[in-house]
Amino acid sequence: MSEIREPRSVDDERNWTSLIDEIIDGRWIHPETGAPAAVDYDRVVIAESLAGREAELVDAMNLGGRIALIADAATFAALGDRVAKALVGWDVTVILLDDPHADMAHIAALRQRLTGFDGAIAVGSGTVNDLVKYVVAEDKRPYCVFGTAASMNGYTSSTASITLDSGLKVSLPSIAPRGFFVDLGVAAVAPRRLAAAGFGDCLARSVAQIDWWISHRLLGTEYQQVPYTIQEADERELNARAAGIAAGDVEAIGYLYRVLTLCGLGIAFTGVSHHGSMGEHQISHYIDCFAGDRHPGTLHGEQVGVASLTMARLQQRILASDTPPTVRPTRIDEAGMVRRMGPEIAAQCLEEYRKKALDQAGADRLNARMIAIWPELRQECLGFAIPADEMERLLRAAGGATTAGELGVPVDFYREAVLHCREMRNRFSVLDIADDAGLLADFAAGER
């Protein structure tokens, strides 16, 4: 762990939660609507150390008389044991999860173990948090979460990423935690790949924004700028400290947590996750759903980082042209989807895929729209973009993998993911334009 540098303010907590507190307290006003965000959280605390404050923080959450503390072996060793010991004398039961996965089987098991508890404390990041927030949401029991690694942006979101029995990974409604607490000293000594995964999730901003903006400008789908507004300044500070992510620098980890938290808070304004989850996340979801034995055990954020580079290259290639691509009606290969996905998942995905598929009239409308606005659309998108080479430099500096090969994902399967992930959901992205224009297959064949 590198030497701790002084934060920007004498007041450490105010430093790391400035703006975040304003949003949660309703003091930050949406610049377009004039309304504050409607958030369910009571408090976010990010500090260089929370030692000695654990009981005070939990007490303020009003979790009820009988509380469960849920962790896995690694997160319990990192912070859960300390939290449990701080709550001596409370009616707290420790529940340790053995190799947890955010799927329906583990949800059923945790539901059974949480019977009779009034509230919960999750200690951990993605999987532990998603399992707890989904289970307690079923009967609206309160919970709070102590983060142990800056590995994902879902801490403050009101959705949980869950794998269904069919094998399809989806975002399901849940609840946000009443409190989200971060000990930066703990996070800074977490395995480096966890923070690199969180950075990969943050790096998706530019490509997701371009995808969302293009969908808005071409199809008239809703778009909101506010999630990008609230994280813009912190994203610059984070990117300037990318190398500090790999080094375990506390200040860099602090900015990483701020951007991840603000991204999650963006959903409180928009009600959707589009601002941070578009084509790049579809690639990652395809890997998680269909890799099977080929999956190397990589984290979602690690995959998103590599997929963001892929999307940046694809977007750059299309936006580099003075003339727009020409799309044709969408070719739906139902037999191929069944072969790749299995009949049950293919049926679910087909229902979503058909919602955005173009018939001849739709292709004609889209081509006419692109011709009409292409010069200005290109400039607008380039204003959102981080060049692909710069994104790659940042991700590498943060300690993240930059290719499928470095991830350990078989390159042929990764190319399949790039080519076919658009079939999984109805969010429209540059992947859809490229495929309907006959450009995606050649592009995907060059990815590595």
C-alpha cells in the first residue's frame, strides 16, 4: 500500500461525500427539471478509516432488533469480523456465505437463512450486496452495506444483477441500502484486480453515453444528461490518478469510490441504468451467460473494461466517416440464437430483440434520419468520447486487462460475444447500427 496523501479538505468525510450528501439530502437540484433526486439512502460515508465508528453508523440505520450480518470468507476477514466485534451486545448473527453466486439458488438459500431477522448488514461488494439487497427487498426489510472493494457501481443502485435459473443474467428491482459505508484503508489493500474492475466499470461512461445519445438522436428514446453532470469533475480526477488504482493509493481509491457512487446515484434521477450500461455491458453479459466452462472467472468490471475498448474502437470507426452507414432490415437468426443460447434463453432474448429489430420501413427511416443529422451527430458524439488509445492507456495504468486474451476469455468466443450480444436486450447501440449495416462481423473478427 502506498503512502496516504492528505485529502482535499481537513474534514475527511465531508471531502469524500461532498455532492453525494447534497444529492441524498435533496439539496442538489436537477438543472433541467428543477427537482431534487428521490433517493432511498439515509447516509453515505467514505472515510480513510471507519475504525471505532461501526456501531454508531449501524445504529443510525434503524435496522431493527434482530440483525443478520452477511459476508463471505474474504469479506468477513477484511472487515466483517471488525464490524461484528464492534456490535458486541447487539442481537447480531453472522451468516457466512460459502462461494456465493448471485443466482436464484443462492437467493433461495439466503432467503431461508434470513427468516426472522428484522434487518441486515451486508459486508462485501458485488455478489454479497446483490444477494442481500434482493432478498430483503421482497418484504422491504432495511439493510446497510460496508463495502470492502471498489469493484463495481451497484452499491447504491436499486437493482440487483441476478442470474435466472435459465442462465440469463438480468437486472432485477431490489432496494438501495439505507447506508453505504466505505473504509478506504480496507479498500486500498484489497486485491488489485477488484479496483481495476471498478475502474473498468467507470471507463464505460464515454461509450455508454455515445450509445445512449445516438439512440436518443436517431430513435427519439429518452436521454438525460444529469448522471454525467454529477460525475464529470470526479471522472477527470479519477482518470488523472489511474496509476494510483494499481498502486493501492488511498486518494485514487477514494475518487474511484466517488465515481462509482455517483454513477449509482444517477439512477435516482433517471430511473434507468442506460448512462453506464449500453453496448459494452451487453458484451460482458454475453460472456457471463454463455461462456460456460470457457469462463475464466473474470469479474464483471474487468470484462466491461475490455468491452469498453472494443466499443470505443467500433464507435470511432463509424464516426470517422463523413457519410453515415446504410442499414438494412435486421436479420434475425432464430436458429443460431437457439444453438448459441439454448431454447429457453433464446425465446426470452428474441422477445426483447424483436422490439428493436428494423423492418424495411424502419431501416428507411433510420437511414433518412442519419443522413439528415450525421455531421452534427458526429461532432456531438466526439464531444463525449475518450479516444480508444487513451482509454487503453488508462485501463492498463489502472492494472486492468485490455484484451480478451489478457482476460483469459477465448478470443473466438469473445468475437462471438461482440457479434451476437445485441440479440440479448432491446437497448439500441452502435452494435445495432454496425450489424444492420453489415459492418460488425468484419470488425469483430479483428478483436483480440
